[in-house]
Amino acid sequence: MGNSTLWKRIGIGAGIAVPVLVLIVLAGVLPSLLTAAQREALNGTPADHGIAYEDVSLTTSDGVTIKGWWMPDATPPGIDDFTGEVIDTQGVIIFVHGANSNRTDPYANAYGLFKLLTRMRHHVLAIDLRNSGESDAWGGGKLDWGVAEARDVLAAVDYAHVHGKGEPIIPFGVSMGGAAAINAAVQDQRIRGLVLLDPLLDTYDTMTNGAIAAAGFPRALAHINTTAAGLFHGAPVFGDTALDRAIPYDRPTLLIQDEHDPVNRRVHAEALAAANRNIDLWVAPHPAEDHPRLASSGGWGTHVAAFDLYPDEVTALLQAYLTMVHAICDAEDAEAELAASAQ
């Protein structure tokens, strides 16, 4: 009789303990792990790729130290053979990497982009976002999915405005860096345009898909994880999204979207392009299933792979976009100067 009662108590205790333990794991442990920034070491320097650079240290409005590289325009000085005009630097590109990466972002082929952009008459400022690379830790080491990271972009804008001598500033945001760039752009008119590569536009959807890509979660479990991250860990998964903030943004924006990106899905990019006539959307076709990029990327698929997959097409897009933006900026600046002189 005594043993029977004991086993019943053990059974009841286990019946209570197991669900509680599962709840702790689902609501506490897994969301905490998946929202923690994974700091990656830098992969070399621009000099390893024949790019001149200097180290940069910035301080954000909330006191976070941000590390980066300033890579000057590599265009040879001289006269344009076609126009006869002096070859001048046209602007500053601020490279903003994705979550759990850094300014050397190998997933987006950052060094390839740096070489390309510095040869398109642009300075490039590449930064490590907070909790990444060599920048300071912040917020307990948790990602803020482009919200707090926007302050890092704004600090880079301050630097670029001075060292770029007032030339147009255009952030190039990759994945979560795209959300940070959007959130900065809607706050600072010195940002004259945006380039977005597979941008994070819906935090809830990205976190859910990221849990599947990174950990192989079943979708139902990934939804529970994301909801718990918002409810108990402060992840900004409820309320306004980067998509909401980008819809009224009135500066020219180039949005490059991988067709079957499993993390930052095409549906959000298409929704933004449909709602904002200033968005120029290009969808990079999905490669053949035996493409090496797919074999090496696992659950991340073609996420931020467009430049690797289609370097010629992306180069042409960037060239056309930057030419258009600078023509617009020149016209706006000339009009502003005329208006100022008339006063």
C-alpha cells in the first residue's frame, strides 16, 4: 500500500514537473539562446583584398563604441573622357551587416562589394553593429533586430557627413542591417537613399524563419519561440515593423531580394515595393538546386546571396541606381542653393 502511494505521488510529481520543465525551456532557454548575438571574429582586413582603409571608432548617442573601416574612393584622379568633367567622389556608402555577422560579412561577400563600390567613385564606411565584431556589447548581448542598431548607423552618418565632405550618404543594409538602415533613414535627412539586400522587414517572421534555418525547429515550435522572445525577452516582434516605417519613406531605394530567401521572405519585399513607388525592386532568380551556394548554406538557402550569384547583374543595378540618386541629389542641392541665394 505504501509503495503504491509513493509511486502515485512520483507519477503526479512527474506529471507536473515535465510540463513545467518544457515551459521553462520553450519560454526561457530557447528564446534567450536564439536572441543572443553570436559575436564572430573579423575575417581579415580590406588590405588583404587590395583595398586601402583606415580604422574608425565611433560613439553612438547612447554611448556605445562602434568600430569600423573607412575605405576611400579608389577612382583614379583625372578628367572624365566622355563629359570632360573632373572626376570627383560622388558619395559615401555605409555598409551595415546582418545579425550574427560583422563588417567582413562573408555571406553577402562584403569584400567584393567594398572593392566594387570604392571603384564606383564612392567612399565606403563599414561598421560593426553593437554586440558584433569589435564593437561594444550592449543590452546584455541581445540583438535588437535593427531598432537600437539604428543608432549605430546614425553615428556612422555623423562620421560620413564630415569625412565625406557633405556628399550624399547611402546606407547599404544587409538582412537585419537593412532594418537598421531603414530605422536610421526615417530619422535623418542626410541619408539620401538606401540599398537593401534581403532586408529584415517583419521581425516576427524573420525570427521564426531564422529559428528554423539555424536550429531546424519545426515551424510550430519556432512560432512559440518567437512569441516567447517577444513576451519574456523584449524582442521587438510586436507593433510596428521596418516594413511599416519604410512604406512612407520618400527617398529612392534599391531593394535586392533573393527569390526564395527562406529567412527574409520575398512576400514582404513585394509588399513594400507595391506600397512605395520610391522602391526599385529586383528579384534575384533562384539558382539550380545543385548550385554550390545552396550546398554550403544549409537551411539559410540563398539568404543575402544575390551578389555572389549574380555579380554582373547586381553591379549594373548599383551603377544605374547610384547614377540616378546622384542626379537627383545634384538637382536638389542646386535648387536649395538657388533658393538660399534668393533670400
